[in-house]
Amino acid sequence: MNNFSKNLQPIFRILLRFQYPLLLVLLMMGMESVHAQKEDIPNKIILVIGDGMGLTQISSLYELGKLEHSNFERFEHIGLLKNNASSHRITDSAAGATAYACGVKTYNGAIGMDRDTVAVQNIVEILPDNQWNTGLIATSSITHATPASFFSHVKLRGEQDAIARQMHHSKIDYFAGGGKRFFEQRPDGLNYTDSLRLNGFEVSYNLDKAMAGSTKKLGFLLANEGLPKMLENRGDFLTDATQMALEYLKRGGKNFFLMVEGSQIDWGGHENNADYIITEMMDFDKTLGAILDFAEKDGNTLVLVTADHETGGFALSSNNNNYNDVKGTFSTGGHTATMIPIFAYGPGSEKFKGIYENYKVFHKIIQGLNQ
């Protein structure tokens, strides 16, 4: 019994003695609402980003991937996000990810900066370090636009050497992705893998699941830049790295924030390659299943799944007007201005329904934690 309940015991006895059952019921209802409110506050947040993933990319799981059911069906609360940048009607990944990480609209190319190139605190920096562990996973370089927005601040996304320089003094506890060359093969000749180790990281070039029990921070640099495509036999990196992160980040009973990016859905769109997209989406869906299994078992995890933008103007079209033969077609090799979906599961997930601006996702998360 908690202190709140103990303090109410004398009041319960008085109400019963003088036969005020209605007041007693009302008081107990108020007590239950306090408990319910506390249960609505998640202590684990997993933000899953499918870079370049629009509704068609999700639909392709069924039409091209031939799935009967996908893990997207496990969500009850779904919304749509308006994702324009401050500088352009069509966003890039840097402005899109900064909206989620920092809660501001900004210009294309900005990493953790507002439209006036002023650094803005990201969610990882805001969460209390003594209560929250934090992690990042990507199938791109870990210094690429989306993951970079959660630990660094630079004016332009192409400054990946400068982005890598900020990892060792960030509040990230676990990261996995590519980008080794930006830490070790730099124009300035410095080795920031050494800096990571000096600042409490255990760095590995292989995803060793046994390291999940480490007391150090963990960094996995698994390719010089982006990881291989699924079409090139990348394997289960995204699922394995995510499951390892979930086990590692919950250590010590801490809360955690984890961002997981399926980076190469976007790259398939840029290439106008439907096979590339669908294999990356199948991988993404598998990882999403592992995340939702964890969240269901845990009971206090908020899972958000969205995208930074859609890429390729991807459509599921009839092949020569044969409505029983569907193929992937494209309208562009770049991004589009279409709204993107957001799926929410867990405590507070109902707050993410509706149509709203992408940067409000950040504020809904923060408000949900401060109830």
C-alpha cells in the first residue's frame, strides 16, 4: 500500500462510521483516477522511423510482399502528419528528424538547429540522465540526418565529421549503425573511436549480443558508411540490434528512450526500385513486431511509428491496366509533400490521433511525461 492510500485510511473510517457511502465512493473514484493517471505516463519510449515511408510503402507489404497481416495492424491509434520544412514545402530528412527530436520547424539540412541556426535541445538532452537511458539504431551511418538529429547540432547535414565529433560527449548510451569512417578516417586525422572509449564507450565492429550485459556505454560501428541493403544479405541487423538495445537499456530498472530507423526505405525510393523498398519494408515490419512484443509484455512502453517524409511518389499501379496485376511505379526520384502516417501504441497513445504538424509529436511526448 502506498503512502497516499495509508493517509486516507482515517478518512475512510470516519466516513463509514457516520454512514456517508456516497462520499466514500467519490473519494475512492478520485483515488483510482490518480492511479490511472500515473499509469498513463510511459517510462519507456520507442520512436520508430521509416525514412521515406508513406502509406504506399506500408501497403506494399500486402500487395508486393504478399503478407496477409503486418504488424502495423496491431495499432489502434493512427494519425497523419504535415511535414513541410520552414524553408521548403517539401522537407528533407534533417528538417523532418529535427522536428521530432527538438520540437521545431526548421530549414532543410538543419541538424538540431532552428530556422535561425540556433542549437535547440533534443529529447535525449532533455530527459534526466540519472533516470533515462537512451539509444539510437539506423541502417544508415549513425551520423546520417535522422540519427544525428538526436545527438548533435550542426548547420548542415553533410557535416558528418563534425557530427561524429559530438557523439562521445552526448547523452547516448547505446548506438548501432554504420559510419565508421566519420570516426576514424577523417580529414583532420583524429580518431573519435578513441574518444568514445575514453568517455566510457565499449566500441565494437560486430554486433555481439553478449555485450548487452556490459556496464559501459555501447557503440557499434558496423560499416564504413551505410549498412548493406537487404537485397545484399544484410540479415537481421535491425531486429537483432533493437532487441539487444531493449535488453541493454532497461538495465538497472531505468526508463529509456530508443529511436530506431529503417533508413534505406528512403534509398529504395530515390532509386525508384520497388524491390529495394519492399525488402526494406519487410525488415522494418519484422523489427516492429519485436518492438510491439516487448511493449505488450512490458505494459508501460509508448511505441510511435512514423516517417520523416515520403520518397519517390511511390504508387501501386495496375500493370497494363490489368487490375489483378499490381506493380510499383514512381513519380519522382526525390521526396514528396504528401502527409505521412503516425501509429501509436501504449500509455498515452490516444494523444497521437488526428492531423497535425510533425513537430508536435515531440511536444506530445514531453507533455505526456509531465502529466
